[in-house]
Amino acid sequence: MSHNTFGHLFRMTTFGESHGAAIGCVVDGCPPGIKLAASDIQGFLDKRRPGQSRFTTQRQEPDAVKILSGVFEDDRTGGQVTTGTPIMLMIENVDQRSKDYSEIRDKFRPGHADFTYQVKYGLRDYRGGGRSSARETAVRVAAGAVARKVVPAITIRGCLVQMGPHKIDRKNWDWAEVDNNPFFCPDRKTAAFYEEYLDGIRKAGSSCGAVVEVTASGVPAGWGAPVYGKLDQDLAAAMMSINAVKGVEIGAGFAAAGFTGEENADEIRMRHGKPEFLSNNAGGVLGGISSGQDVVVRLAIKPTSSILNPRQTITAQGTETDIVTKGRHDPCVGIRAVPVAEAMMALVLADHFLRHRGQMG
Amino acid sequence: MSHNTFGHLFRMTTFGESHGAAIGCVVDGCPPGIKLAASDIQGFLDKRRPGQSRFTTQRQEPDAVKILSGVFEDDRTGGQVTTGTPIMLMIENVDQRSKDYSEIRDKFRPGHADFTYQVKYGLRDYRGGGRSSARETAVRVAAGAVARKVVPAITIRGCLVQMGPHKIDRKNWDWAEVDNNPFFCPDRKTAAFYEEYLDGIRKAGSSCGAVVEVTASGVPAGWGAPVYGKLDQDLAAAMMSINAVKGVEIGAGFAAAGFTGEENADEIRMRHGKPEFLSNNAGGVLGGISSGQDVVVRLAIKPTSSILNPRQTITAQGTETDIVTKGRHDPCVGIRAVPVAEAMMALVLADHFLRHRGQMG
Amino acid sequence: MSHNTFGHLFRMTTFGESHGAAIGCVVDGCPPGIKLAASDIQGFLDKRRPGQSRFTTQRQEPDAVKILSGVFEDDRTGGQVTTGTPIMLMIENVDQRSKDYSEIRDKFRPGHADFTYQVKYGLRDYRGGGRSSARETAVRVAAGAVARKVVPAITIRGCLVQMGPHKIDRKNWDWAEVDNNPFFCPDRKTAAFYEEYLDGIRKAGSSCGAVVEVTASGVPAGWGAPVYGKLDQDLAAAMMSINAVKGVEIGAGFAAAGFTGEENADEIRMRHGKPEFLSNNAGGVLGGISSGQDVVVRLAIKPTSSILNPRQTITAQGTETDIVTKGRHDPCVGIRAVPVAEAMMALVLADHFLRHRGQMG
Amino acid sequence: MSHNTFGHLFRMTTFGESHGAAIGCVVDGCPPGIKLAASDIQGFLDKRRPGQSRFTTQRQEPDAVKILSGVFEDDRTGGQVTTGTPIMLMIENVDQRSKDYSEIRDKFRPGHADFTYQVKYGLRDYRGGGRSSARETAVRVAAGAVARKVVPAITIRGCLVQMGPHKIDRKNWDWAEVDNNPFFCPDRKTAAFYEEYLDGIRKAGSSCGAVVEVTASGVPAGWGAPVYGKLDQDLAAAMMSINAVKGVEIGAGFAAAGFTGEENADEIRMRHGKPEFLSNNAGGVLGGISSGQDVVVRLAIKPTSSILNPRQTITAQGTETDIVTKGRHDPCVGIRAVPVAEAMMALVLADHFLRHRGQMG
């Protein structure tokens, strides 16, 4: 049981609240002998870091990661490597702005976890959302960076494929464009449109949802397991565990419901002596086991619940009221979900790599 | 780690292949003192049982369940009750038709797990799909019937809301209609259309996908946990673990990606002294914890991979060939997925009930 | 969490009561391609089977095991092999003698689990001890036989080294003697004495305890893990989970408490180019990780609680009374614990083999 | 799977090496609303802290614990309380003396984990033993202090009952004496002897083993579970996971092997309307479930492996050599194992309390 642990053989256990002293995690099960420095992790954290454009929260957090255990600088091995023992990653909280929290202390923000945490635990750390804050996802990104090193032959890439109701044009897809705009969008043209669209949303004090797509290339056929150890089952759990995610699909996903068997079947041919699928409706997973094709997952992210326009709600004491959520919030949390979803993909794959190797050698 | 186990405190471990001697499971963690007879389980199995209409496989399986352990007929307690020890549920396979399996032994059916099982394990029980057969889902239904008894105040209902590309008309929704048609469809009018549509699919030797929706009413606020013990995370895993499922969404799901924050926020009022949400885009889960509203989940099921129209594939030896899958197959596996998805909902809720009680008392 | 599951990557989930329809288990995580027939298991069950000498219970149970899933007879592979899916092992209960259970239904046998089961669950299957019966250990032996096949290079041997207060003379140790007497005793001379001693115990309607020792030879150095994945930690849990076990020790065990550091240190030399330890006080485990030496564990088994001499107890209603436990009981359960302890050793090692391979390749 | 995690519902995940930046743990599953300050934990750490007498290592570590998450100072609740989210406890390493580690870097200390870590991982943090150092046990003590707060009605007390070959005289047992001598010894007379004895050991550059006994009073009947969720199974694992422990016994333990059934049976009478056992050979556990009596466990600790007298060993390169382990070592690690064993008892009981409540309400 693992309310704050993700994974089995490769696993992370996270801790920390939005406005506590620090957030972090213990990564357990990592094979030894892997070169690992904080700088290997920092790059991924920087992608997710807030305050980098006007489209994300203006909270200023350097998100500087420290490795407190599990690595060793041995002059004989030449450089810092993992030792096979737990890797502790810590990120100190810096910009915990001193402010008046009485508004969210006493009122439940609709769409937010305020209500359910209060009902469950009888109290909550309301400062910045406490444990329910998306700040926890920084830790996932850090652990995901370690996971990538466990499966170095796999390329994991994520991007934004829909903002609000507006989908990208897949004909324009270019992975190289992802880092050229503040939305991680692979379609340059649509990215330009998103800039205008999101400025409108932002200025209106509103927010919007998004769809993120993550692809893993180079996953060998055979990872995963039947029935309750399915690779796609674990991907679904991984993605749904990210804040604000309301839907997950693999390959053709919900569109597959509208297909006939003929349309859906990914036919197989031989190419250069190897099996080649003629399509990838399966999203790289058949019967819960990887097929060797790209593993493709999409996740739907709801709009940020914290908006400037007043919504009807109640107080903790049961009085009807309105709430306006000021503060520093992302108008579209889907953007910064891209590196987080990539990290979750990496964590699932590293775990399944070790699980596969355990049973199969 | 649990490749064939689902759940934590309330958990099932399943076994069995399509054409082996039996399928079944061990249900562990069930509280003692609950009345439980095979007849309590049989009704749910009968809903899923094949061969009940021309729209499902004609394999004749009585799916008669036996309880081999974990219950006790004590004359002082008056009737058979659970004892708190593992409950073994067994269903013998009856209609394992003796036939020639050479076609699927040597060729990989596109869209099926044949290829990935062979690559992973180096061999597979190809008879009827072996362990990857949807026959395993009968066991889930049996265990789900026990789970329902653990949370008797909760009403779990599933139905088919889309067949192929055709969605039901939600204005016609009537739960009472679900048992009046062979599709578990709550919209009588659309059900009539489905009959015609699926006959066409069936006669063409084809198949189609579907979308299933499951609702749980009466779930108290407070179940679930933050971060990696989220109720919706476990629901996503539960549903994605069902054969042929390619997508899962909670509440508004993928539609939420197109919403603004104002549209998405489920506003709260007081009604009869209790909090009442004015909408349920959240699908009954906020921050991974139940809100007291109906828990609503939808799953996309791809079309049956076994179709009569020839598809291009390869043999296990790597020779290109075509395959036509004869045999007794459901033209739309989404139909019989309804009782299975209900069962998975029950299993997740029973588990979270015990988990919540463990931490919170 | 796993009240009825043992192991992680290689794991068994057991079910069944002494007087139910059957006992059995699901073995999960077994690598594929291992030859496995019921006959491979039956030999180990026969060693544990009751009624083979006057020194064990006269209950007549053939303990015939059936494999209901997880193996496949493929004409191409030539013989029945594991498929990597769950292996269901079932043993039907045959000799559930119809008798009057009112004595143990209403009275708590001192030293037995009657009292604690009743207090915990509010009811219990009192027939033959129900789930608390040592009959469950037959299932461990069956699963252990599968585990041995996962680590075929390891030789696991158990024996009885103490009966009542009488230890064997280690100078007489001869593994070949173990099967020559009904006590699994490696010391022929002491075995002869045990025969006389236990006849006295048996005729007096009494019972006695024992100490069992199990050795695993051929375990490579490096299995296990630091801190909470220690090999000896898991061995301690495995052995303590066997009915009636009250103590476990590794290597020198409790005697090590009386040693000085000099006496305890297993010094190391090189021999034929390999490290060789000059003693084995460690019992083959250093820092939780195997050293390559024999893994040696001992377990203390208390005397059978069911005896013919009256003991003071109370009824379920709280009335003081006496109890005499008639029925068919082993005068020294430690004897039949030998194959059970061997099985638990095999299960721990198979699990750690896969766990080690998962992390280390 | 949990190489660095202990427990199920109440669980800790530890990290850190002897000479790294910090050691610590994440405590997960703690119920909310429990008052918890660092000062509640510090007292237990101080008991275990090194350098307090000449009989423990002279390493100077303040072992000051910080709580980095999982608690919240809410002016409405009045004081810092747990929130139900993960509690991060961190202890910075202070006295990592800069020294020459070449001796233990290149040579394997007999009886230590040097050899097995090197073989398993191919490298190791040799400074002070790295992850295999007993320094990790400070974290257990910290987490154990939290666990005690989860089961406040239970009194957990540990003591030293044997040093080297010398047992205490149980007739002199007085819990109040435990804090009056540097050995946690409940027998004042024997404690005086131990002082002399251990001085001799220390001056001789040698070390000795010990036996520790821990008792938990106030554990209600009914905790634990049959078969593989046994309370004593988990206690055995807990204690065997402590560095240098080679044996664990419950109640009469190994002595029970020498008993007859009559001697071993803890007879039951009624007293003040409640069941009362006339003896406690069971050590408070019957069939894996607590009986309401004191839970009593004993553990055997081997002598410190690091001694000043030369021992034969080999280098990592396979050359025969001798080793003398200088540095700051406890001559009898069994002494400081007392608070550690108490902590493990607390952790097991807190976990079983929540597990029991989960299934039983």
C-alpha cells in the first residue's frame, strides 16, 4: 500500500507541501553504477519551473535539487555514481510568500481539493493547497530524470496537443518545435494561435484545460504483464495521479470505440527481417505488454480551478458565499503538465524494465 | 508487486486460462460476518455469461461459481458467512471445444496479445487466447459481487453509452431500460438502433468498439488519498486492466480539456444543511478523494480483434501471411464489459473503504 | 499488504481451511519455460503427508496436488512447462472426519489460536482449527516445490536437530540418515533415542517441541538487500509464519550473543582463486546479503497444543472449565515442520533471486 | 516490494549513509490530528545517541531531528499536529570525521557487510560502512517515536538481558533500573558487573554480543492476522532487520522447544470478568494474533565486527591480508540496540493497529 509511493521495483516515495520547508522524494531500487549528478536532474526541473513566461504562475522557485544519499564519488570509478541504495532528492521551498490565507482557509475553492481534504482529515495545510498543490509534481520530474537514466535507450517526449477546445494540426507536427514556444506545442502555427488565445484567457481572469501527449520510442517488445501488471494499466494510473488529470487514453484511445475491427487492427509485415506494424492504434501495448512500437499516451487536464471570476461556494462552517481566488496561478496547468507526464512515463518504464528483468532474466 | 493481484486491503488474485481446467480467484481481506452464498455471486456472473443473445459469443459456459474457502456455516450464526480468511472462488471451464488451433498457434492475430505474449514468454497457451482471454473477466465479476457486499450502501450501475461511433441520447437515459435490451443500454430508442447496427457488423464478419459508463452512488466524501493513493488513479488502473480498454475518463473527462475554469468548477451550495454541488464535472473525485457526489467513470473499448475478414500478419517464424479468425467471438466486446466494469468499480471502492478506515478509524 | 500472500516477485497466495473442500494456492511470478508436472510436487508433499508413522497424526490425507493453471503442454516444446502466468495448485481435503466438534467449538484450547481468532473475527471455523490448522502448510510445501525449480542449482535440506530438550550430537551428522528415520534426524544414534522418547510422550497423551535446521547450499553471493530487504529478515518472517514456531536464528544465532568479536568473525582466505570463509557464524548472510556460504537457519517449534491431559481453560461464554483435546494430533509437530521449513527457504530464495535479477540484471 | 521501506499501512521509507549529508525517512500512513513536535522524537533519539558513555562509540552526533513535512501549525487546532500526509524526518550528519578510509576501502572486514555489498553492487560507499552502518537505526528510532503516538495506550519497554555470555538474574528485574545504568539493564547488580566486564572487553580491543528483550503492554487481543500477516512474523522481520541481529524469539522462544505440551500451555481462567492467562509462554501471540497479554520478543545481537585485534581477510583484489579496524566503535552494539528494538516494536504495532482497523472497523 502506498499512498505516497509510486512504482514497485523502481519506486519513489514523495513528501512535502506547497508552503512547507521542502519537497522531495526517496527513489528506491535504482541499479548501481549509473552516473548521476544533480545537474542531470536540474535540466528537467527547469522545463517545469514556474515563472518562465507570462503563461505560468509568477511564483519564483529556483527548484534547485540536492542529492542527499544513494550516490558516491569514488575516485576509482571516476565520478559520482548510484550505489543501489535509496536516492534522496530534496528541493527547498523558497518563495513561500507571506500572505493572508484566510480566504482559502475558510472557503472551499470549487474544483479544488479543499473540500475533500477537509472532510477526510478534519484539517488541512491550506497554504497554497498544501499537499494537494501541483508543487509536488516537481518531485516527479526529479525522480523521472533518474528513471530516464535507467532506460537510456528509450526516448521520451511529451507535448501539448490541445489547449481549451483547440487541437493542433497533426500535419504540422514537428518535435523540434516543442522547445520553441512556451506551450511545448509541436505545431508552430497553432502555438502562435495559443499565445493569443491564452492571453485572452489570462486577461479575463479565467483558465482553460488542455490535452498532453507523451511518446516513448525504443521500448522493446515484451515489457508489461498480463491481467493486473499491464503496462497500460500502470500508465493510466501514473497519468491519472497527476493533479487535474481527468482522462487517459492509449494509442487510438476513445477513438477506437468508433472503429471497426478492420480499422483498428494494426496489421503486421516483415521489414528488414523484423516484424513491422502498419499502424499504431494499439499505442504500443497489446494485452498489457509492449509491442516494440512507440508507446503513446494522452491525458486530459481540466482548467485551473483557481480563477479570478467569482464562484459560488460555502465556508468550512457551512455558510453560502462566493470565492475569488487571487494569487499566482497558471491559466493553463496543462502546459507545465508536459514535463510531469514525461517523468511519469519514465518512471513506469524504468519500473517495468526491472520487473520484466526480474521474471525473465 | 502483483501481476495477477488487484487491490490492497480488499484484494483478489486471479488465475486460469481460457481453455484450462478452471478459472478463479482468491479474495483476501474481506471483513468477517458477511452473509455470502454462491447464489449471491451467480446473478452477476449470469449478466456477463456468454451465449445469451446472438450478439455475444456462442460459447456455452454455465459459469457456475463455487466457494471453496473463507465462509462458514455456523448454526449459531445462522447461515453461511465470511470468516475473514481468504475466499476462494472457482469456475470450471466446461465448453473447451476440441478444435484445431493451428491457425492461431502459428499466426499472430493483429490487435491481439498473441504477438506480445510470444515475444515476452517465448511460448504461450494459444488455445482461446490462454491467459489473455476475456474469460478471466468472469472472475472479476465474481470477486466484484463479494466487494459489493462490503459496501452495501453503495449502488453501482453500468451501461453502454456508445456502440461503434454511435452515442446514446442522454436525454433518453433511463436506468430501468438497461436490463430490457441485450446491450445494457439505458436509452431504449438507441438500443433498438444498436440491434440493427450490430446485426450488420456481425453478418459482415466484422466487429465494433464501445464506450461503457459506470456510476457509483452513495460513496461517502473522504475516500481516497492524495498523490498516489487517489481514488481516480485506482479507478483508471482498474478499468485499463480490463481487456480491450484503451481509454478511461472521470466525470467530464476529455471534455474538461475544452472547458474554461468557470465552466468546469462545480459550484457548492447548502441544501438541507448539507453541501450540494451544482454540477458534477469532477465525477465525484476532487484531489483524488471522493466528494460525496456520484463517482462516474467511462471506458473506451476497442473492437474485437478476432474478425472473419482477412488481415495481414506474420507467423511465429516470421513469414508474411493473412489471418481469418474463425471461432465464437463477440462482435462487440464492449457489451459484456458492462458487468466487468461494474465489478472493478466495486473492487476499488471496497478496497478504498478499508484503506480509509485503516487510517481514519 | 498480504495477509495470505508470501513473497514479492515470486509469491504464493494460499487459501483453505482444515475441513473445507480444498486447500491450495496461486503461485505468481514464476518464470516461463520451466518443466513442471504434478509429480514434481507430489514427492515433497509425500514427505510432509500425515499418517506415515505412529509419530504423526493418523488423519489419512492423500494430499494429491493438481495443477489447474499456468502450465501448458505444447507439442513443440515437448512436455508441460510453466507459461509465466499464475500457477494454481489445489489439494482436495478427503479425510474430513464427521465428528462432534462441540468440545473445541465452545472451549478455547490453551496454546491454540482458538481464543485469538474468536476475539478478532467474532466467529471462526472451529472444525480442525479451520484456517489456523497446520494443514495450510501442505500448500507451502507444494509452492516450495515450484520454487526449487526456479533455483535449481541450490540444494535445500532440512532436518530435526532437537526433540524436546534433547539435541542431536553434531559429530554424528550425516545428511544421508535424514530419510532413514521417521524424524528427519541426521544423527542415527539420537534418532533411535527419539523413537523411544517420543513413544513415551505419545503414550502419556502429551507432546513435545523441537528445533529444525535448514541449510541452502549453492546460493550465490549477492542476494538480498540492505536494511528492509535483508535475506535473513525475510527468512525470519518465513519461518516465524509457520505454525507453532516461536524462535528463528541464522548461523550462530543466539550463541553469537555470547561470542567475542574475535570468535564471531568469519575470517576470509583465498582458495583456488576464490574467497573462502574459515567459519560460518554468519549463516551465509552478512548485512542482509548472501555471502556465498551455506545459508543456515534454525527454528524452534513449541509442543503441540492439542494434548490428552486436561488443561484449565474457559468457554466462549466466559465460564471456567477444563479441556482434553482428543482427535488425531502429532505428538511432535516439529517433525513435519522439516519439509515445510525447507519449502519456506525455497520460496524466500526464489523470490530473492528474481528481486536481485530485477535490480542487478 | 520494499528494500528500504518497512510496514504496510503505517510505514517508513529510510535513506542515507553513515558519512553522507543526512539520514532520514518518510513516515507514511499516519492518522491526522496527532500532536507531534520534534521534541517528542528527540528524547528517544537521545537514548540511542552515541558518545554518552565510554561504552559506546565516541562519534559526536547531536542527532537533532527536523520535521520537514506532514505537520501543520493551525491556530484553530492550537499546536502542531499531523495532517495525514507524509512526515519527513531528517537528521543531518555532523561528525563525519575526515580520515583515511583506504584500510576499509580496500579490505573486507570479517563479519561486516563490506564483502557482500561489494559483490552485489560492484561498488560501495565504504566511508563508515555507508548504507550498512548502524547509523541508519537512528531513523528507526525517530519513526518509532511517531509510531508510539499512534498507539498511545501501549507501553513499550526494552532492556538488555544478556551481555556476552552473562545473563541477568530475572529475580532482580526492575524496569526502573533501566535508565540508571549505561546498559539499559533492569538488574542493578548485573549492571555493575557488566561495567567491569565491558571495560575489560573494551581495553582488550575486543567486542561482545548481547540479548535484548522488548515488551509491549496494553496491546489489545485481536491484532495480527493468520498465516502470512502474523504479528510475530512481522516482529521477527522487524527485529532481524536490525544490524547485527542473528536471532529472534517470541515468548518462551527456543526454550519452548524443550517443553512438553502441558508445560507450554498457557492456561486460562476468568478474573474480574475477563480472561486471564496463568503464564505467557506464547509471548502474547497465538496463531499470529495478539492475545491481550504482554507481547514479548528477544533478539540476539552478535559482537561488533570492527575490532582492534587483527583478523585474516582479503582485499577487494583478492589478496590475502590482515585487518585491524581502528576508529570509533561500540564494544557492544547490543546496548544501543535497545531503543532501536523498542522502535521496531512500536512500528509493527502501529502498522497492525491500522491493518486491524481496516479489516475489522
